[in-house]
Amino acid sequence: MAQPAAKSAFEDALAALRRDPMHPVRVHVEDMDVEMRAVRTPAPEIPLGDYLASLGPWEGESTEELLELLREGRRMGGSKEPPKDL
């Protein structure tokens, strides 16, 4: 079992990692150098329809209103034009 000083060192390293999860943290404990890093947990795979529904209500918008939203995104720097044959 880890000594109190080792436990404190790990807790301090974990606190530093929580403050800045983009950078790994190194700690020296009991003659050992340990590096801790945060890793991304993959997002759960959900059906596309469920994902889109979770983004907010789209019910009631006409096709033309949705296309205008896409066109506005394009004007603001988006990369694709909405399809014209909808």
C-alpha cells in the first residue's frame, strides 16, 4: 500500500491533471517516476437520429428554413453548399 507521502504526491498530480488535462503530469514516488495523463473516452455510439434529436427541436422547420440555416453556415465559413435538389 502507498505511503502517506506517496498518496499525497498522487493526489497532487491528479489535481494538477484536473486543472490542465491537456498536459501530462509527472511525479516521483518511491524511487519511481510516474507520468499521468488524461485520455479521451470514446463517445458512446448512438443512432444518428437519436444524436440529432439530442441537439434540439427541429420539428416545424420547413425544408427551405433548414436549407437557409445551412446556407448561413456556409456564409459564415462552412465548407459545403447544401444540396439544391431537395
